[in-house]
Amino acid sequence: MLQKYKCSNKYNKKPIKLKEFKNLIILSPLVYLLHHFEEHIIFNFREWRLKYFLDNNALSTEDVLLRLLTVLLVFIFVHSVRKDKGSAHVLLYFLMTTQVVNAFFHTFFSLYFSDFSPGTITAILLYLPVNYLILKAALDEGFVRNVKEIGLIFILGSTTFALFEFIGPIVMQIAFLLSIVYYFVSIKLIRR
């Protein structure tokens, strides 16, 4: 469906293809903000979470929002400048951890506890479709080699998400630092 719509501006008559990876990744911060709005403005995710999980996150929801949004925007910026597999991998890992696995978390635990998890609506209606398009574009454009590579990124994202849920915010800092290390190693090892 996105293939049919092309945009251009008055300076550049070349159409902008909305289905390209570099254009689709811009949607990820927008859907994150809408998801956060559902979780914390419309509903109270923290109250729901404390009914079923450990209270291991002393950060305010605004603090988490700003940290994750900042990291996401930095990764998008790095990819927009570098346009290489390493920057795409780091960005996909971040999206897999914060959006795709998060969507499965909300959906699974809403069903498991028979109690609506705030965030489930945007997780299903926005996170999954937008990230499907992003992953498909990454695959089509060669930023990931195959579905197996996407599966590996999913496993890494799931592990990081689970560690965050069990240990707390320190996992965010460690994951961010390891992403930077991975990126610089990938510059030497991965060719685009």
C-alpha cells in the first residue's frame, strides 16, 4: 500500500519513496510517543505493572520516555548519516527491544492475567505494523541478509527486554554502550 504513494518537494522533483527503510524509521519515534500517551496519559501502565511485577524501576515514566526517545533519535540520525548495515542493525535491535518485544509483552500479559495492559492497543495497531514495514524494508534493501538474522536480532531484543524487567534501568545503559561497541566493530567487519 505504501508503494502507491510518493511525495516530492519543489526543490527535488525526485519522488520520495515512503516504503524505504530511511523513511519508515522516522515513524518509530512517532508511534513510541503515541504508545507512551496510551500507557501513561490515557491509562496507568505503572499501576498495572506493579500489580504483577517487581518494582525495580525507580525512574519516572517521563525519564524513561526521554532516555529512550533520545537514544532512538540518535540511532536514527547515525543511520541517516552512515547508511550502513551496522547502523541499521543497532537501530533494528533498539526497535526490536523497545517496540516489537514490548508489543508481545503487552499482548501476552493482558491475556495471561486476564487484565488489560495499558499500551496494548498501540502495541498491536502501531508497533507491530510499523515495525513489520521497517523490517521488510531492511530485508529488501539488504540491511539484514535474511529472516534468520532478523530472528537473531529478535532474540537479542527479547533478552534485553527481559533483563530490563528483572534487573531494571542499568540494563538500558549497558545495552546502549554495547550497541556503540557493536557499531564500531561492525564498521570493520560488515560491508555495505
